[in-house]
Amino acid sequence: MNSECAFEEVAPGVVVYRHSWADGTCALVFADPDVSNGDPRAGAAAIDGGGDPADGEAMAAFLRRRGHEPSRLIFTHGHSDHVCGAAALGKGEVIAHDRTPDAMRRQVPAWAQRWQVSPAAAAARVPWPTLTFSDELRVHLSAHRSLRLLRTPGHSPDGISVLVEDCRVLIAGDCAATGIVPALGDGDGRTLEASLRMLAGMDIDVLIPGHGPVVRGAAVADWLTWGANYLLGVRQRVREALGKGIALEQIATAVPYAEFVGDRLSADAHGMRNRHASAVAKIIEEEQTRIPTQPQQRTR
């Protein structure tokens, strides 16, 4: 993909960068156009860095063409396809949730194996958070533009979303996807459903998902609500199957792709059927933990 074609301005000063990891997205947010208060480091933020160093390099080059240095980076969460490409963007402040450093540390052995380097060398290839927060944080780019960083866990325990308040653009990270079924990753389906319903109740004009096309207007609440209802529907069906004593290996057949996803997403894209099967398997695992262990009979 031509690097210029990878960028799209979806609202004034809000630019989406598309990369190849399952139709993934990152974003660049600028303050007042062509205004940096005399400081080229001020007034802009990169949100996520993709999974390949070329992604971060393309975003850094775009920032510089707009007159900004890549010195403010926000991670929506610590998964590889959001942090492993970010080296060129992480020379200054790196903002993330309190749990993101732990999420990243857990992946270092896999990064080392993938890159065939030592764990220390793998850890050094990615920028690490310099500023973390627990519940909510505002980042001011100018007097007229602030970013509201919100906790939206579920896909991952450290997940956040970024709201550009003045133009009501939400950069959702992997909390919301429009190109794949909701992905639970190392998170929790009930938590993700709650995050999606919270976002669906907000006044959002433009949704930049972690994976998939940007959506606008009424389609925003529609996608967020569909994702929440998908998770709820799968969970209800799994509970029914468990209640009937259906064998675990047969429960997935009670949650068919055609019924729960249908034509909403292309079954041929990004291994969608396998993604649905993974979501079902994760929810089965979650529901099993809810079943109380029967006390053992004591004998005399």
C-alpha cells in the first residue's frame, strides 16, 4: 500500500492511518491547523503505532510534514499490533493505562522468539509507557482541543479509548471493531459488552475502530450495539447449552456463525469463522468458571 494512500482525514485534524494487520487502524490527532505555539512538539498526538516498524515510520513522517515532531504517543492497549510498530513515534511522552506495561511484559518472550533476539533486545525495540493512569485522563493539545482517555476494557484488561471531544470522534482501539467480530483476546466478554454499551450511549459522530472501516452518524451506535448484542447472544446460547448438559466439544455447534454473524461481516475476510469460533470458545471458558463446584459427598 502506498503510504500516502494509507492516510485519511476523517474530521478536521483527525487522521486515520491504515495498516495490514486485520485491516487495523491507528490515528494522528492535531490541534489547531498549522498552529504549534512556536513549539514543534506541541499540538499533536499519535494513537497506536501498528505492528510493523514501517507503520510508525510512516506516521512519524506524516507528523513532520505537518510541522510536528513525533513526541506524544498514546497506546490504546499493549498488544503487538498496536505497539510493535511504534518505535519511531515513542521518542517522547508515551501514555497508556496502568496495566499496559504488564500486558507488554507478558508478550516479550513471544516478541523475542518472533524476532530471534534476546528478551532484553526485544523489549528495547518498543516504546514503553512513561505516563500511566487508572480511570480517566485528559490530554490538552490546545485551548480548543482535548483528548479524553477512557477506560474501555474487555478486549484486554488495559484497554482504553480516546475521545476527541470537540468533534466527537472516538478512537476505540480494539474495544470496537467494524471489520471483525468482537475479539476477546486476553480480556473478558462480559466486560467488553459493558464497555461497548457504555460507548453506545455516548454522543459520538465518528468511530475509528481498532480494525475495520470508519463509521459515522447513526452507524456508530449501531455497530457498538451490535457488538454488545453479539457477545450477549453468544453467552446466552452457551449458558443454555451448558444448562442442558451438552458436551463441551459440541457446544460450538449450538452457536452457528450463520445465525450470530450472518452477512454482517464477510466470512472470507480475516479468518472470520475462526474468529467467531475463538470468541465462542472464550465465552464457554468464562461460563464454566461461573458454574459452582459441587461439594464432594463425605463418607463414613
